[in-house]
Amino acid sequence: MKKIREVMRLRYDRGASIHDIATACALSTSTVSEYLYRSGAAKLGWPLPDEITDEDLERSLFPPRPHKGEPERPLPDFAKFRTELTRKGTTLLLLWREYRREHPDGYGYSRLADLYKEWDKKSDVRMLQLHKAGEKLFVDFAGLKAKVTDPETGEIREFPVFVSAMGSSQMVFARACQGEDKRSWLEAHVLAFEFYGALPFVLVPDNLKSAVTKPHPYDPVLNQEYAELARFYELAVLPARVRKPRDKAKVENGVQQVERWVLAPLRDRVFFSLSELNEAIQTLVDELNRRVMKGPNASRAELFAAEDLPAMRPLPAERYVFAERKTAKIAPDYHVEIEGHKYSAPYRYIGKQVDVRIAFQTVEIFDGTQKIASHKRSSQRRGFTTEASHMPEKHAHAKWTPERLTAWAESFGPQTVHFVQRVLDSKEHEEHGFRTILGVLRLAKRYSENRVEAACARANVVGATNYGSVKSMLEKNLDQAALPMEAPPTSTHENVRGADYYKKEEGE
């Protein structure tokens, strides 16, 4: 009652505004307004008579409820209120107006709001945050892991469990994954969307590395793969703030339910494969979603069908396919190397840093957001995939040419020239050998031109045409050892073209 007296004093004696009174008394402006409204209705002024005690003041402002036998004002169905508040655009004020149209003698807005808050606090399923139907999906990995036994060795492996929960209905999904890497994380999202049969508008993940590259309270940075999934499904991603558990309360509760009703009951069962484990997890998750919750007196599945699903978006016709992202530099042979295989890009991009998207069946190369090349993914190592349109019409248009590489090799000696020509002759397209030749010639920065010339002589004898062989010879000082046989002459060999050949070709 002390705060009520202070509110009345500041208002009636000092003429303070409602906002200033709320600040001074550490109250909300609505509470201050309520106190002043009730004091006015009770026709109390300031100063209060000395004989009015705190009990008298409370009784005047907050009269007791009617005694038994006296008619009470009707109460709305608060469980229905909570369901309605999950719908977009629905507010407590709107629901109160509808209630008063049906019950003109019903409670005022402030009193009804207080009664609703009291009911909500006593409910077993507390909604600390208001979540619109179908809007948010909370995602995380559970703390407990599931176990699978190798049927041959008996080794027991632990697998992380992905959990998602809808914000409104709390409908949960769970699945054991191969790991907590980006591929497992994103593929679990796809399976979750397919489980719900629809898409939310917002994803709320924790700040794990598979989702967030750089956590930040205002501007978190998503990793490329997670951002790509969000673009594919047209989702907004709002990572939970660090050390703010209320931001992800729904998934925390979902994780707790999955650990209690799914993973704990399976702790003593033996599974011999991940698929067998996930079948058992799905069975118990379905049971959990069908269990009736005390607060709303409905199951998660029922609430999902009634609230979330109608408000969600349909799944796209195509399924998202995980693709890894890497950055690479277009080499002088206008190729990028992925897992030992080289893929071409238009030669005008030589020397540029590009993004490479590596999917299960394709390799795509991007300059910023522009796709500049697309190839079928190859499992062949040390191979080339080259599109003819990526090749220069004339070698003079490219930064490196066979003539320029041969001229550079001449400064080393005839054995280096011969090695360069052998590499060029061994490739379907001469440009495929540029990277090998450049690598060998640049070894001179560490080992000197004379040693590279000696290593090329040995490579010519043994028939080696790759960079690794020449480098290994230098590292092991084999270039300084005697050759196993005399190096073949380079001036009269029928396959040797020499610099004059290229000068002649240029003249033509």
C-alpha cells in the first residue's frame, strides 16, 4: 500500500505525469493508471485522512469478491485465450473486447489481464514467451547422446541427437546424426521440415559452429552452408543470444522432454545400426507428441495440427541437397583443384579468388554471386574436366603460354626445356600442364636453377612428368647423385620443338 500512497501523493500533490510516477515508484505505467483510476472511482483525494489505514485503503480500491451465493462476473476460457494469442495479429485487448461484447457486465480489461496472468502462472505449461503459430522452429543438439554397437567388433559409438521444437505447439522432432558437423546439422534440418510437412518462417539455433561462424548479440554471422539452406527455404535465422537461455526456451524444454521420454528409456537397449536406432527414437517421439499436456489439455500433435500447420508454408518441390563451400584461386591453366581433380573456369578469371560449391553430383564455381562454371563431379584424381568454351581462342590472351614457359625454362638449361616439353606433350590440352610446369620452375626460389636443371635431367631419364617427383628429388638431394643412365640428348630428339617452333607458329 506504500506505493499506492506514493502514487497518489505524486499525482494529486505534485502533479507528476504517469510516466514520471512509474519511473519514481518502479512500476509500470499501466499499474500507475490502474491505481489512479481506482482512487478516482473511490473518490479519494490527497491528502488522505489520517484515520485511513493501509487495510482501509486496500479495501476501498480493491473490494473483495462477492460472497458465496452472490452472482460472480463470468470468466472467459483462458485456455482458449492462450491458443488464440498464438495467432498472428491477435492481442489480449482484442480478446477482451470480444469477451465484453458477449458479457457486457464482465470484468474490465485491467482486471481480466491480471486474472489471465494469474491463471497462466498456475498452468503446468507456462508460456514465458508468446510465440505466433507456425512462426518459429527452435533447433539444437541434445546433451545426451545415443549409442550404437558395432556388430562385428562390439565397439560402442556415441551419436549426437538433433532436436527441434515448434514455438507454439511445442511439437518435437528428434534424430540421431553421424556427428555435429555441418552436413549432419543441415541434413537433420531437412528431415525435420519433412517431418512437420511444412516450413516455419524463422529458425532459432544455438551458437554452435555448424550454424554460426561469429556469434554476436546484434549481428551474428552464419556460415555459408547454413545461410544457403536459409535462402533455399526462404527462412530467417535468428541465433539465440549467448548466455540467454530464454531465447531458446522451447528447444531447451524439447531437449529435456526428448532426453526424459526418448533417450532415457532407450539407454539399456542395444542397437547395431544408426537406422535401427532412429526407428526406435521416432516411435517414442510419436508417443511424446501424442501425450496430452495438462495446461492446454491437448497433445502437441493436436496443437500442431490446429495452430501451427495452418499458418506454415508449404515445402518446395525440390529437396535441399547439402553442398560444401570452399574458396579457391583460378590457376594459370584456368582450373581449380577439388579433391585432386581439376575443373575449368573461363580463362579470363585466371588469378581471381572464387567460391566453389561442391555438391554430391556437381561442382559449381562462383565469382561473387555469379555462377561462372558448372561441372559434373568426378571421382578421378589427377584428372581434368575442361569445358571448351573456357579455353582462350589464342594462347596470347592468357597470362601464361607454352612459349613463355619454354622461354623461362631455357634460362635453367636444356634438360628443363625438355621436361617442360614432355609435360606439354603428355596432356590432352597443353594448358593442363601449366600448373605442373610453374610449380617445378618456382622450385628454383628454394633450390636454385642449377639444381632444378639437374632434377629435371633425372626426371627425363626416369620418365617422370609431375611436380611431386621433381620436388622429391630435390628434397632428397637425388639431383646431386649420378644418373642411372645417360640423359637423352635434347637437341636432336624428334619430339623436341624448342623456342624456334613457337616463334615460327606465332609468325604464321
